[in-house]
Amino acid sequence: MSSQGIANSRPQKSRWRQWRSEPPFRWSPLALKADTVRSLPIVIPVVLLGLAGIAAAIASVVATPPSWPEVAGVTGLLAAATAAEAFPLPIEGVNVGAGTTSLAIVSIVATAVIYGWEAAALVAFLTMAIVEAGRRRPPTRIVFNTGVYVCAAILAGLAASPFDGSDLGAIIAASCLGAAAFYVVDILFLSAVIARTRRLDWPALLLRYLYSTTLPFLVMTSLIITLVVLWNRSPWISIIVVGPLITVALHERWLHRALERLREFDRLKDEFIAVISHELRTPLTSVYGAALTLQKREVDDEMRGALLDIVSDEAGRLARLLDRALSASRLDANREIFEIESLDGGETARSIVDAARHRLPPGIQLELVVEPDVPHVLADPDKLRQILVNLTENAIKYSPDGGRVEVRVASAAPQVRFTVKDEGIGIAPEQQEHIFERFHRLDPNMTRGVGGLGLGLYISHELVKHMGGTIWVTSSEGAGSTFTFVLPAADAAT
């Protein structure tokens, strides 16, 4: 369990040319981030207490040097604590920090019970300093977390010190008191700094943290007791605890990943229902309105033809939406069948462009460029058509202000390259890495009237991948997009 939200910023160095003319830099609290400034009344006392505690521990160790067996034992517990802190466990229901729990408390409190508060303070200090520095945390966070661990370890050692016997009752009492002391200090300081940083109600936050971490604390207390009992018999026997701990850790991580996948599936299901409901409503409304008009009104032949065209177009749109949903489902389940053959990619692109020209919106110019000497391509004819249809329709759809759309087929030995370029709204850099994901749409709120299921690019990506090719995009926001995919050339396979 570690603190969140403690930030640190340092003033940037001025350039050399400006250095001589500018006054020397003077530190000011205003240079820190606002949340860091709010946390200072908690951070500074904790850091000072931690420094005093580690200084006292070092002085005590220097005054009374430990034996080599004690050094070896403390080193072993330090290694275990560092590994546990570096790889915290995601435990369901824990709402502290990042939602993970570190088992380092087991080794640190065991050190306090077995070797005293001085050794526990050193183990806690080195554990947190090594792990946090390795994670490249901000200095403010490193010193605070290290101070919290040092204070908690010292209090754990002092709480356990009255029970210095080797009988089972004394071990249980010392372990429970040490664990409780460490837990209380950790939760108090952690909740205090987060409450102050995020401007939350500290008592309410403390109660929430206590509620969500009580069960993990009881589990760790039982592990501490087990480790100390075994260590009291022989440090070598305590190694048997490592196996069960690793098993528990691996199972907990597997369970957490499984739950995360289930949540993601549930989120995708809800998103799919919301999107497809919205996309089906528009064509259904058009079909229903046209049919109702034909049924209840006397219309002339021209009006009847226009209404029937609406029914035909919207029914085709419905069919395409459902085909995409079914195609995505088959691809997810690896049930899509591919019949690879040698075919003329230029002719396939030509048929797609000719069909699209009959329903171009005003202001769109659709052009086809087939470079000379393009070899045949190895692909499934229907799948290649589906990819080109998806990319061409997207290029037209995301060019609401008109412009030129170019479909190009070229040789890129040993492959054939297909390119669909538009002059539309473009794609923001932060969205480009997500555009081939399921249900991802550039205009989810339809601020520019662009709808869709968000499946076309996902399907295109999967189809290209299954046919041994690669697809990518280059785009600038407001300057259009260029989608390119390559497939193996037929002559390269012979």
C-alpha cells in the first residue's frame, strides 16, 4: 500500500545564453504543484520522523554490531521484502492507492519481531528506497513513502519488544501487536496525505481504507505469525513459506486478470448494445416512415419511387450493419473462413470504386489509380472487397466537407500495396493507436453527423492480418488520412 497523488516538479534549467543575464534561481514553494503544496504539512513531519528514526537505527547498529548470522538473516528478509514491494498483489475490493497490496509488511514486521526495531527500520528504509527509486517516482513521493515505512517499522518493533520470549503465546502476541502497529501507522499517514492532496474528508477516507484492508491485514498477520514461528525453530525451515506465498501471489494475479477481462467484456457488451441500438434506429425510422406513407397516403409514381428508394437504401444499410457485427463475431471466435487465391487487385479496386461513384455525396471526388505492372495478389476475393469497401466508405464518410478520395493500387515487391487517401477531418495522434480497436469511433457523439458501429477498421485490420498482410494509417488532424495495407503478391509465392 503506497501513497498516490504526491507530485514533484523541478524548475527547468535556463539556457546558457540567458544564465549570465538572469538572476540566479531561488527556490520557491510556488514552483511546486498545488497538490504537492497541500500535502507538505503531512509529508514534512513524516520525512523528519523517518530521518530521525533511521539515524537512531544506524547509531544503535554501530554501537552494538550484529553477528554475521544476524546480518545474513536480515539480508534474507530484506530481499523478501523488496521482492514483495516490487510486485504487489491486486486484491479485489482493496480501494487504497492503485488497488494493490504489498506483502512487504510480512517480512518487515517479522524482522521487527525477530531482530528488533533497528533492523526493521533498516529493512523498511532500504525496501522502499530501492523499489521507489527503481520505479522512478518523484523525489517527494520517495521520501514520504520511505518515511512512512521507517516510522511504521520502528513502531512495530517497539510494540513487539515486550514479548521477547520463544514460546508460542509470546510469538503470537508480538506478531499481532507488531502487525497492528505497522498497519495503523501506514493507513493513518496514507489516508491523511491522500485526503489533504485530493481535498477529501479524512475520517471518511480513513474508515473506507480500514474497511477495505482489514481482511488483507488479517491474512498478512497470520503469515507473519507463521514465518516467525518457523524462523524461531530454524531460519532454513522458514523457506517453506516461500512456496505457498508465490502460489497465492500467482493465483491472485490470475484471478485479478480474469476479473478485469470479464469487466472489459461486460463494458464492450454494453457499448455494443448502445451503439448498435443507435445505429439501427435511424434506418428503421426511415423505413417505417416510408412504409407508413405508402400505406396511408395516395402518392404519385415519382413519390412512390423515391419512397421505395429510401426503403431499399436503408434496408441495405441495415444489412451492412448486421453483416459487420456478424463478421466481427466470427473473427473473434476464429470461425472466419478464408479462400486464398491469385486475383487482380486493380480490377477488384475498380469494381469497388465504380459502385461507390453511384452514391457519392456532393463535393466528393473519387478517383482510382492503378500503377502499371502491378502483380496479382494472394487474397480472399470477398475479404479483399470487404476491406476496400470499408476503407472507401470511411474515407467518404469522414470527409463531410467534401474533397478528393483516392484509391491506389501499386507494386511493393514482394507485396501489393493498396492505399485509400482522403482530405477529410483526419485523426488526432492520440487516437491513431486505437482506431483498429472494436467499437472505436472518431466521432462517438456524432458532433459532425458521422455514425457507425466502429467495427469497419477493426474488421479490416483482422482480415488483413489473417491474409498475411499489414495495415496502418498516417494522418494529420484536419488534413485527411491515408490508410495503407499490403498483401503478398502471387508471383512472390511461386
